[in-house]
Amino acid sequence: MRARVAVFVACCAWAEVLRPTIARAQQLGELTGRVVDASDRAVADARVLLVGLAATTTDSSGRFAFTGLESETLLLRVEKQGYALATRTIVFWADSAQREIVVRLGMRSTVLAAVTVLDSAVDDPRGYSRRRQVGAGYYLTQAEIRKRGPTPRVEYILGTIPGLRLDAGVVKVARGRISILGNNCEDGVQYWVDGAMTGPAFTPRSIAPETLTGIEVYKSASETPLEYRSMKTACGTVVLWTY
């Protein structure tokens, strides 16, 4: 009898430990923010996207909000004609108070020449077609991604690309052991999303696979375009497009 009581008490205690974890996993939260220019003036009608999840526009005060979000790493992208594209990587916890995020948009410093799309509408006018025609790197269009069938995670797609491997969920370049790299590449390749470099907290799991419209993979510094060079170029570069 004492043994049964002890087991019952232990089970109850364990349930109390698990209860906050379960509640946290099920809780949804809200992310709010404001978009301003370099002079801190509100930017209305800017397009704000949580890449792979949702999109909205700012109101007359430059404010935006997303509701019903789970705890995860989010990639926020803000765009407005006449301004430079802005991205933010956000580690979001649904059960904690979130400060209002302020995103500043800088004026676009250069005027891009007109671009003629030579392939399909999938090819991004910011140079996707041009880079693909040059031949350096490995490319997947939206149609080619769809042919690979449904998958729950973007990294599973990347793991099937020649020259890449999936190591405990981390995408790395399969190049063997190169002493000059040391351990600097243990956290995987450098990601760019829609032309913007992501921070160290970014994970491709924050992007829904069905939203991908193109993938570019550069496995070495020699084949990486200048616009995608970074401190981690030697570790490989993956560019993901969602529009």
C-alpha cells in the first residue's frame, strides 16, 4: 500500500513539473512593431512579412501586429517602394511580454536598371536569372523544388542537393576535412533570405517549404557572387527565395 501511495505522489509531482512546459508549448502570442524612416517618422503602407508564415501592412502610424504565433525563431522582412529592404531575426517566446519592435528603413541608395526576366516568373528580377545563366553554383527553381515532393522542413530539401549534407539538422558543405576551416563551420552554411543576410539565430525551419520559389547554393568562395560574400563564405552559402 505504501508503495502505491509513493508511486501516486511521484506521478503527481511529475505532472506538476510538466504542466508549465505543456502550457508553454500550447500558448500563442502576439508580435507588434512599428516601421519608421531614418528620421523616426512613421512609414505607412509598408509591407511586413513573417517569412513563410504571414504578411500585413503598416497603418498610418507605421504600426503592425501579428497574432496567434508560437514560440520560435522568426524572420521579419519589411519592404516599401523607395526604401531599402530591411530584415530582422527574432527569437519569439509566446508566453513572455514582447517589446514593440522598431524597424528603420533607409532610403534606397541606388536606382536599379530595368531587368528583363529571361526564364520563368519564378526567377527573381534581382539577378537570379543572371546568376543561374553564369553557371557558378547550384540552382533550384520553384518547379524543380515541387518535383521533389512535399517535405515538412526546408533543410530536408537542402540535404538532397549535391555537395550538401544534413548533420544533426545542420546543413553543411560536404567537402571532407579541411584543416584551414578548423571548427568555424560547425554551425553550418551562411543563409540569405530574399537577398538579405540572416543572423546566427536564423534556422531554415522558420520558412515553410511550400513558400520557396528558388534556391541558390554556393559551396566555395570562388563560386560565391560578390553580393553574397560574408565572414562565413568559406563554409558555404545558401540563398532562399520566397517571392
